[in-house]
Amino acid sequence: MADSYKIGQERTADGSATLLCIRGELDITARDDLRDAILAALAHGDVVIDLGAVAFIDSEALGALIDGYNAARERPAGFRVVNARGLVARVLKVSGALELFGA
């Protein structure tokens, strides 16, 4: 995992899903780690991804989120992205992912 981002994992307060708390900048260097973390979490059920502490996201990291969303639909499992702000929210909105992810 690179120094520019961190991916933390815990259960949601009600225990119904795995919460991935991500912080930092998500670019091409984060793509594989992000996708792997999402897929590992999906093995345990629903996933919530908190982007509240993410300052930047590029198309590669967005692709990892889309890969996770598609994997969740195949299982089926829940997949939500929450707390996207600023530039991250704008990228999700412009790409159409904001609506897709229920962010």
C-alpha cells in the first residue's frame, strides 16, 4: 500500500456490512489495493465505502470502485459509497457513478 492513501476495514456499527474507510489520494497506484480490499470485503457480505477523507480520485481508482460494484451485483451483495465530498463528489457525479453507487 502506498503512502498517499490508506484503506482501513471494520464492521459497521450495526454489524450488517464491512466498512472500508479510505483516506488520502486515490490514483493509479491505489487501483489494485482498492479493488482487492473491496473484493475481500465482499467475501463477507455487504460493503460500505467511506470516501469522506479522500481528497482526490482518478479514473483508475474509479474503475476499481466500479469493479467492486459489479462484483457485488454478481454475488448479490450490497455496495454503497458514502461521504464523497468536494472534487471526489464531482468526479463521481460527472462520471455517473454517484447515482450508481448510491452516494
